Amino acid sequence: MLEKLLILLFASNVLAQVCMPDAPEAYKVRLSIKTALGDQAYTWNDNELYLFRATLAFAMRNYLSGQLFDVSNILVCNETERVSFWFMVKSVTNPTTLIEKQHVENAIKESRHRINSAFLLTDQTLEFLGILPTLASPFVPATPPWLIAFGVVMGVVGAGIVYFLVAAVVQRKRKKTLDEEEEAKGATENEIAGENLDGIYNTSFSDDEKVTEM
Amino acid sequence: MEKGAARAEWDSPVQFILACVSYAVGLGNVWRFPYLCQMHGGGGFLIPYLLMLFLEGVPLFYLELAIGQKMRQGSIGAWTAISPYLGGVGLASVVTSLYLCLYYNIINGWSFWYLFHSFQAVLPWSTCPLSANRTEPLEECRVATPTQYFFYRETLNISPNIETNGGIHTGQALCLLLAWVMTYLFIVNGVKSTGKVVYFTATFPYIVLTVYLIRGVTLHGAVNGITYMFTPKMEELANPSTWINAATQIFFSLGLGFGSLIAFSSYNQYNNNFERQAIIVSLINSGTSIFASIVTFAVYGFKATVNYENCLDRLRLLLMNTFNLAEDVISQDNVLDWVEKLNTSYPLEFAQIADKVETCDLTKELSTAVEGTGLAFIVYSEAITNMPLSQLWSVLYFFMLLLLGMGSMLGNVTAIITPIKDFKMFSGISEELLNGVVCIFCLLLGLGFTTPSGNYWFTMFNDYGATFSLLFIVLFEVVTVSYIYGIKRYIEDMLGHPPNWYWKIMWGGVSPLLLIALLIFYIINYIRGGTPTYQAWNQELGQAVVTEYPVFGQVFIALLIVSSVSCVPMTALYAYCRRRRPSATAVYT
């Protein structure tokens, strides 16, 4: 009984001594579970915290290959009902020293996506204060898509203009040949066939009498 | 045999009405009227607006149609026929129309640019491009909004002021080229092709507006905008600028003085009943303005509500993170109560974040009124990014803007080409060639607006190129035609009955007096306003800054106004000199 008390005291002493907010090796984490998941949100409890410590250990293992980090290497303190807390990472090789901030940051940056997925959260809802998420660069296609749309519309309009111009030219040419034909025909139509243009004198209508009878 | 070729005509009176509607219903109905409505007391603004419609809008519209139909020529020929000394009025119209053509198609170019950019999975103006180290957005985009960044940087590549310039923006130049090519396609055969195109350009925008109305009023928070707009603030009626703005809006919205209406009606049959058509088109134009402003305000309300709720959300997050409260304790509804509570219980900690605490005010969001290109390309695009299926709404919206702009362009270009064709010198040239030359000429000059400082020149043309000159021209029109020429007898000739007493009163007294009052107001405003200013985009601040025009800018403004207005006295002088010479045997028509 007394041993258990002593162990508990010792453990909490270690924690109280080492894990402090605003320590040079500590990071603050903030989770916004309800914002991310709404109705599907899970409640934050000690088990979730254990998972968190496990994923962080996983991240450290990946980064510093060879060193087998464990849940006990991740120290957590100052939990709030916001669901935010501070954590620090103890070294495997030397349990009294802490891993520097830069290494922790790099480890987290590498495995960020895995850490987010473990909690069904995103870069914005699982925040590590001080570690800026690397934003995904937007996909840039080879030809800008607007040029394609532009090319299509320009092609259609250009084809329309060519059609109208050609139609106008064809119509004009057709009209000109029609006019020319008409002129050529009209010259012969207006002439009367035959040589005697004065007409033939019809004697049946003339009177030999020089003096009209009353 | 072809010398006395019959003048081209509209296939039916319906084409003429649709052409006038297509011309008059333009971008101003969508982006100027809602702004005025908001500035001058919402629903109450309709009173001066409708009053001005009947006092000056309809009578002046009727007058221009009468002139064109009687003279059966474009503006220069028509005025020269009325009196050789008045040919300058027509010339001034053509010059003003030329300025308008130069800068108006740039807007169509922008509409094309935005339309083509809507065919992407993510609308490019909804997110910021990233900075070099990919940790945060570009600085200019951060201080401004993504939609502003896209308009000012990626679309215009705007320079800090009008003096600084650079090379032509290739994308803009291509879109302007397409705009002119399309304009040419619509007018290539003159009235024959224009008459068919207007069936589409006049009717399709209404379909889109109706679809947008349904979408708009079903948006979250749209009701806020509509109630804000329609709550009349009657005290605004006491403000004289309300009445002046109503008068100028009616005047410019109907497109009077450019010569387009004269050109359109010159292709009418002699006995066409334009009296009814004038009333119909004017009423349709005003009705469309009111209709468009309902849509605009529904969208405004949506955007303001979204911004307000985002502001509340940011505040909530700030409080939660600072005071480590659980997520579901503060909601959007009780954020403001919590602000009070935390301020009183933890004044020290609250003081630390006091500079980050924003005041979220829905009325303030609603009252940020915007007009012009800012409304169309920034505010509206921002609202669209928040709608579901934003690509579809974006395509529909910019297509509608394009149709509205193209429809007005038809009238603008016809106003230049018809008078040119009437000159005997040019009657030998084929129609297609003449149209093509005019389009290419305007395109080449318009390329100047695609340079980095181009938007400032555009604003200059927009503000000064047509405003004063038009009032001057139309005043001349009304006074000379009703008093000196005596149009009333010709109307009886054309329509079969003399004009109503209403028309006679308006032409004789009311409309000229109104125009003189507007002219005086403009002159006073210009003198009192000091140096003319423009809005320059400041890259570091991410907002527009009021800057004075440099000397060459002011000189150019003066040139713009003088070049069109001086046509009237100069032509009168020229005609007088020709008359004085005994060998003057000029035949004008």
C-alpha cells in the first residue's frame, strides 16, 4: 500500500517536474472535435488521450528510426475542457532529457496526415500551435482550362464569320452574273426583228377621197 | 440601277422592339440601379425614379425614335437634314458613341475571362494562391479578399496609379479580341444579322434573371437583404441628390443621345407605330431595373449574412481558444452574451485579446453598397463561391452579363456605322468591309485598356466620356426639334394622329427644364468637387485608395468632354462659312 503511494507520488512528481506548459520543448495541441464531426463527434476521454500519445510515439519512431519510443515517453499535462493540452517527448536513450522542439516538429510534419486520420480530424481541427501545416499546392494543369474554353468559342465565332462573309460574296457574285445576263438579254429584246421599223402601210384603212363626205 | 437601293429594314416591328430592349437593358440596370436604390432610401427611391421616367425618360425616347423614323438616316444625316447648322449634334453623338465603343467592350472581355475561368473544379477566385514556402496565402491576397485579388491582380494586373504602366495583359487582349470578333459577327450583315441576334440577346437575360431570382430568394439570409432594400426611408426624398440621381439614371439607362435609337428607328417603315413601342421599351427597361435589384439584394443579403456569421464564428473561436471553454458551450447565438460575460469576469485576459475582437454587425454588412464593376465582378463572384454548385451559377451569371453587354454593344456600334454609311463617300464600300474596319479600329485602340493602368483609363472614360456630352446633346435635340423644326406635324404624318397633349407639354417645357437643371448640377458639382479623383488599388493595404488625377489625366478629361461638345459649334461655323462662299453647292444628302 505504502509502496503504491510512493510510486504514485514519484510518478506524479516526475510529471509535475518535467511537463510544464510554455516549456522550451513543449507544444500545445488543440482539438476541435465537434466542429469537425458535428453529430458524429466522439467524447474526449483518457482512452483518446492514450491513442494520441501512441500516435505521437509512432511519429517519433518513424522520424528517429532505431529509437523505440513508447507511450510512456510522451508526457501530457494541463488538459482543459476545450480539449487542449501540452505535451513533451522524453528521449529513449536518456530518460531525463527531452527531445528538442525542432525534432518533434519535423516528426509531426512527416506523419501529420496519419495523426490527423487517427482522429478523423484535419489540419485545421487538430492544431499543433507553432507548427504551420504545409498547405497542399493547387493542381495546375498543363494548358490553363480557360484557354480551352476560349479556343472553342473563338473557333465557333470565327467559323460563323467566315460563313457569313463567304455567303455574302457568293450572293453578290450571283447577283452580278444575273444582272449581266439580264442586260445581255434586254438588248436583243428591245430590238424588233426585221428591217422595216416603220411598219407596213395598210391601205385598207385609207380613203382615196381627198374630201371627206359629210 | 443600284443607285436608289432601298434602305435595309427590320424584318418585323418585333425585331425593332427587341433591338431597343436589348440596347437599353444593359449592365447599368444590374449594377447601378440597385446601388442607387440602396443609397437613396430603398423602396422610397422608386417614387422619384418612376416620376422621372414619365417626365423625361419616355418623352425623350419617343422623340429620338421619331427623328430616326422620319429622317430615315443615321444621326449625322438626320440632323443635317433638319438644318445644315445642326449637323454637329449628330457628329457629337458619333464621337460620344465612339468613346463608348472603345471602353465598353472591355467589360465584355472581362465577362468572357470570368466565364472561361468558371469551367474549373475550384473557382479561381475562391482561394488564394500560396506564397513561396507554401505555408500561407500570398500577402496581397491575405490583406484583401481572394475575389478582390483575382480581379485586381490576375484579371487586370493593375498598377498602383495611372502614371505607372506596363505591357499588355495577353489574356485580356485575347478576351477583348473575342469580344470584338463576336460583335462583328452580330453586325456583319447590318440590320439583317442584328435583327436575328436580338431575339436571343434581348430574351435570354430574363431567363437567367428569373432563375437567379428563384436561387436568390431561397438562399440563406436573402430575406435580410430584400427587407433592407424595400424598407423605404422617406427622409431621403428630401435630399436633392436623390432626385438628381433618379433623373440621371433614367437618362443614361435609356441610352439617349448616342444616336443608337436614331439609327435603329431609321430602319423602320415610315408608318410604324413607334409611340406604343417607345412606351413599351421604356417601361420594360425600368421594370428590368427593379427586377434586377430584387435579385441583387437577395444576393447581397446572402453575402452579408454569410460574412456576419463568419465574423461570429471567428469571435467564438477566439473566445474558446483563449479561455479554454468546451466547444458546445458557446454557439453562434450566444457569442455576444459570452463576450459581455467574459469581459466582466476576466477583464485582464480579455484586454489581451481586445484588439482581435471584431464587432459583427449585420446592418453594417448590408449597408456596404457597391456599384459598377466592383459589384459585378467582386461582390457577386464572392457570393457565388458560397453557393452550392458554384460553377453552374458562375457560368450562368457571367453569360448573362455577356448578353447584356453585347446587346448594348450592338446599339453602340450601329450608332457609328449607320451615319458613316449614309455619307455618299462611303456608300460604295461593301457593308461587311465597313463594319470590319470599324471593329478593327476600335479593337486596336481598345487594347490600351488592357495595360496595367488600363482600368484607370477605363474609369476615366466611364465617368467623363459620355456623361456631360449626352446631356448637352439631348438638350439640343429637344429644343431644336420641338421648337425650331416642329416635329409635331411630322408625327401626325407618320402616325396618322397628332401627338397627345402629354407629349407636347413634356417636349415643350418639362424635359428641357429638367435637362438644364441636370446640366447646371453637373457643372456645379464638377467645380465644387475640386480636382477629379479616382480609386487606385494599393497592393500593400489591399484596398482602393482615393488618388487625384495627374495633370495629363485632367487634360485628357477636358479633351474628352470638349472633343464631343465642340462638334456642335464647329460644324455650325463650318456650315456658315460654306454658305457664305458663292460657290457653295454642297449637297449633303
